[in-house]
Amino acid sequence: MKKNSAENYHSPEKIDELIKKLEEYENTIRKFRNGKLETLTAPGPSLDREDKNGSTDHTYRIILETLNEGVATVTPDGMVLFCNHCLAQMLDLPVESILGRSVTDFCTPADRPVITDLLRQGLNNKCKTEIVLRDAAAATIPVQVSCNSLHLDSSVLCLVFMDLRALKDAGLKLQQANAKLEQKLGSLQDAAELKKKERLSEIGTLAATVAHELRNPLAVIGIIAYNLRRETGNRPELAKYIEDIEKKINQSSQIIDNLLNYSRIKLPQFEDIPIYELINNCLVETREKFKDKAVQISTDISGLKKEMLWADLFQINQILNNLFRNAWEAAPRDGGRVGVSGRMEEGNIIIQIEDNGHGIPPEHMENVFKPFFTLKSKGTGLGLSVCREMVHLHDGKIMLSSIPGEGTTAILSLPKRSSP
């Protein structure tokens, strides 16, 4: 049997067949070098079978030619074995002018090392990058190129080129549109800031006029009420009227103070503040102001005992007093409750004040921080607006949430910071 096999191998028919295949290989290489062949493939039994049974290779070519991306197969050193017409159109070159050349010939000098490194990586892993190609007229073409080794032949790499010109143009137009939008937004913000400053100036003028025109008469009325209280002694029928006069004087003074505070908000004068003590002091002050109103108070601020807040003492005191006053005023006279809690959270001091009042209707929530907006029968509507301005000067936040019929919650968040 072995002898027969040797004889078959050295038979004239077998030798003729081998010579014929060698001539086919030589002819294929010659055509490729002369640019007369679009792709270089290795003949074999599978390829012969495909050709005989109906051109699977032709089907693959049709698929590649219908792609919107440029496709090329290259050797590990970058020689182009095949390219579809999309890549040829991208480079503005005929297919035969691309085949057999190095893929680096179509890259900008700066990107030649990049594509070389991509080919090296593509032998083992699928990879991609962005490079710039040059067409026949030396025009630049930004592309994203992906590289992958063919499963059928590990010595051949497949490159897919995605043209990024449309995407880059769209990105540039988007950047230009964003720049114009930011410019317009900046102009609107500048206009709004200018309008706000003008309004503050007008309010400042008004507040100064009100203070001048009303403070002196209020002071005189206060002195008269004080003297009447001393002279009338223990006459209940007069004491009630005197008490009403004093309340109205305090309310009027508060209105004047709110106007002046809103128009004269200054930059904070920072110092270390023991926030636990300040909260307790403000609670005592507020309770004293509303001593005729039985409100049940609950506190949970022990977590702030050792905390120091780097802030303006006067402004934080004013913010807390305003929020406490709002809670007391909102709480019902019978069964009123106010809860105050405090904690540290992600470097911020959080103070929460809750009441069980009537709450704020949802349609008014967006207006509560606007100057001069109020749902109270007595008030200027400047309290919360002043608080928000001062909180913002401390890079903090102030928020309100409310459920009609159940009450309102104010949440104050201030960055703790540290003294320099």
C-alpha cells in the first residue's frame, strides 16, 4: 500500500496537476501586482466548492459594497489586499490605485504611527481609534477606524473606516449654537441682575423714606404708651388698649426692619458660630415673643452640640428667627406644634423646622420666596426673600415643602466649612 501511494504521488498526472496549481498561483500574484485583481485570496478546496456551487464570494462582495463605511483587508504590515468602493470614494481614488499600497500612505504623517500601532494590536484584540486620512486632493478626512483579525485567516486584518465629517460638522454647529445660547443667556442674566439691582435701589430709597417718616412717630407713640401704662396703674380696662398699641408699634417696626434688611443685605462677615447654642437662643427669643400662644416645642439638635458653623452671626440669627417666627405664626393657637431638628450631612449643617399649621396651597409654592408675596393678613412678604438672599451668600440652600391641612417644613442647608 505504501508503494502504491508513492507511485501515485510521483505519477505524471499528479505532477501535471501540481504544476498547473503553481501556474495558477503565479498568475494570480501577477494580476494582483498589475492592479488587475481587486482581492487576493488563497485558492483551495472550499473556494473551489463555493465557485462551483454558486459564488458565496460574490455575495460577500455585494454585502461589503452596500455598507456605508469603508472596508479594507490588509496584511499585518498594512498592505491593502481588498477595499470596497465606499473607501475608494472616500479617498477619491480608483480601487486599483489603493490595492497593493500601504494603508499608511493614506494617513496624515502624524497618524501613521497610530495606524501602525492599531494593526499590531488588531492581531490579538478588536480595537479602534480616530485618525485623519488624506484623499487624492490632500483634503483631510476624520475617521474612526476599527481593526480586527479575520477568523478565517489570522494573518489578514479587517479595517472599517467610519467617516466622521458629518458628525464633526454637526458637533461644530452644536458648539456654535451652544455658544450663542450661552451668550444670549448671559445677556438675559445680566439684564435680570441689572433689573434686580435697580429694584433693590428703589426699595432702598423707599425703605429709607419709610424709616425716616415712621420711626420717629412710632418712637413718640411708644413713649406715650409707656407713660400711660405707668400712670394708669392697675386699670384693666386701659391696660388692654395700651397692650394693643404696643403690639401695633412692634408690628410696624418689624415691617420697617424687613424693608431695610431687604434693601441693605451685605456680604457676610464670617466667624465661628456654635450653631447648637445659636438655635437654642433663637428658640428662646421666639418663644418669648409668642408667650401668649401655647405651642408645644420638640427639638432634636443634639447632633450639632460640638459643631461650629463658619458664617455671619447676625445673618444666621436673622434667618433662624424668621423661620421660627413663621412656624409659630402658622401653628394653630390650640394644639400648635413646632419641631426643630438638626444634623450633619455630607459636610453640611441641616436644620429642619416643622409646624402643624394650615400649610401652603400648591399653586402658591413657587411664589413663596418672591419679594412682597405673602399669604398673611399682616406682613410685607419680605421675610423669606431676605432669608434666601442671605442663605445664598453663604453658598447654602433653603427649601420649603408643605401639605395643605397638615403643615409646612422649612429645610436650611449650610456648608459647615472651617475657619481659615
